[in-house]
Amino acid sequence: MKPYEEIGTGIFVHEKVKIGKNVTIGHGSCIGFGDPEDGEIIIEDNVTIGAFCVIHFGVVIRKSVSIEHNCVIGIEVEIGKNTKILSGKEVTYRAKIGVNCIIGGHVADRTIIEDNVTYMGEIAHSHRNARLDWDETVEPSPIIYKGSVVGVNALIIGGRKIGPCAYIGAGEVVRTDVGEGIALMKGEMKPLSVYRGIFNSRCNE
């Protein structure tokens, strides 16, 4: 008996994958992509992986994670328990995502997202040396600290630090750090308390 439930057909699971209990894998998904030397894939209990997902080697997916359809999880990514990756999103090389997060935007390589974060934005490296090949460019990546919210289509450029308990409005462009308990709205930074009852971080207040 297989240690996971298949929903549909065309599913590939590499022999090096370690799977816990009550794991569901959707139609056309590939669990074990790339070079096995990048490390084993560990999928803990009660994980759901949607249709047409690709999970690279070295990935660790903790308990009760939900990965919706058409997602790509890159080499050596770690995803904390109870986190949800929304449909069509990509989490790339060595990114780390904490527990109880909602990920609705693409996550660039080596980004760190702590616990209880809602992230709906985009991340761009500064790419200061355009003469380098894309794969040779290694630049600092953002850190989004616990309890922060990054709104839809907000763009974080470079190795910015966000939070803890910060709020970035939809469509904002983030070129500097955003401190603890700060809201960035319409290009202005103010204490989140100014917007009490209108916007909230995910921190306990």
C-alpha cells in the first residue's frame, strides 16, 4: 500500500522521498525533480500537494502544509507546519518559510519568511551587476519577520527587513527596511496603530 493518496494520474514520486501519514498528491505532480544529490525530500503528516506541482530535491515540508495546484517548490526549500502556498506560486532556492503562513506571491531564492506572515507580494533582487549571468548573481534576500503582512503586488527590492508585525499595503514599492509595528501605505511609513481598526498585522495585540 502506498504511503500517500493519489488524486488523478500521471504522478511521479522518487524513491528517495520520505512521506508521512495522510499525504495527498494531485494529478500530474512530480515529487523529486532535479539532482538527487541535492538531498532527500521530506514530507511530513497531513500534507496536501495539488495537481501539476513540482517539488525539487532537498525540500522539507512540515506537518499539515497545503500546496495548491501548479506550484513549484525549489531546491532545499523549507516550509513550516500549517502553512498554505496558494495556487501557481513558486518558492525558490533555499527559501525558508515559517509556520502558519499564507504565501500568495512568488518567493525569491534565500528569502526568509518567519511565522504567522501573510505574503501576497513579489520580490526582486537589485541586480546591480547586469554583466553577470543570471545564475551567477547572488545578492541579499529579504527577511520578513513574524506577524507581518505584505499586500497584493507589493514589490520588495533587495535585502530589505520587514517587521516584525509590519503591514505593507497593496502595490507598494519597498526600497528600505520597514520596522516593527510600522505600516507602509501610499509611500508613507506610520505606526500601525494609526490605522487601528482599518489594517492589522497578524500579531497579538
